[in-house]
Amino acid sequence: METNASFLESAKKQFLYYKMLGEKAINQLEDEQLFISLNEETNSIAQIVKHLSGNMLSRWTDFLTLDGEKEWRDRDGEFLDTYQSKEELLENWNIGWDCLFNAINPLQPEQLSDIIYIRNEGHSVVEAINRQLAHYAYHVGQIVFYAKLLKKTEWESLSIPRNKSGDYNSEKFSKEKSIQNFTEEELNKLK
């Protein structure tokens, strides 16, 4: 059970990390940049956010008892630009993430082997968490990459800036070993 508890805490931290990464990218953009599509086959950041929120609401609402693909979900509609502002986009972003954290925070380690369904296919809770963690990381990566393209030279790096690895490593290795820490507000989202 200790391994299961460690998995849950790790998964929560990873979800929180990707939420923060997406927000830091979105917050660097002007409202109009959120709605830019490079061509007919690419989604704007607004569309990606709408898809993520729709997916989260579908997957995590009553996920232990109901199929993760809800009848009320309009997946195709998630790829239409309907947000009017960055504020509306961020509100829906948070609704999706809140649904996810409200579903996984009360999970107990012994529930990780329970079987849940997504489109009628059985998954253990661990598999479902891993599936969604990979899915969200994929889309947050798209958001970050797209934002970086849109900002060009005005982009503020979300990781180690180019040609700064040596400085970064020197600073990290000059300190005592530690475990990744989050702010109190961030940790409260994990509870």
C-alpha cells in the first residue's frame, strides 16, 4: 500500500506541474494570440484548452462509477473556437482541473486496482490516471510550444533557458539535496 500511496502523491504532483506549466505559457500571451491557428489542420490554444477541459469533465466526473466518455460530452464541439476572452478560457481551464483534483484527491491507495471504464474499455484506476496524465502532458506541450512560437524573442523560458544549463546545474548542485516542494496553495490543491 505504501507504493500505491506514493504513486497517488506523485501523480497529483505531476498533474499540478502540467497545470502550472500550461498556465505560465498562457499567461505570457495576449488574448488574441490564444485564438490563432496556423492552418486548417491545427488547433488554436483556445481549442486545445477547450478540449482538455471537456476531456477532464468527461473522464473525472463520477469516474469510479460511470464510463469516462459521458453521453453529454460534445468532443467535436471542443475544437470550435467559442471562448470570448482569456478570462473565460482560464475559467474553463480551472473547471476541468478542479474536476480532476476533486476526483483523485479522495482516492485511497487500495482503489488503484479498481476497474473503471472509458468508452466501454476496462482500465485499472492506475491505468486511467497514467492515460490521462500522458494525454494532458501531450496537450500542455502543444500549448507551450505554440506559445513559444507566438511570442518569438519575447518568450520567457519555463525551464532552463538556452545556453544556461551550466549555470543552472552549478546553482542546483551548490545546494543540499532536496525533494521538490510546492507552495502551500499548490499543496492544498493536492489535498
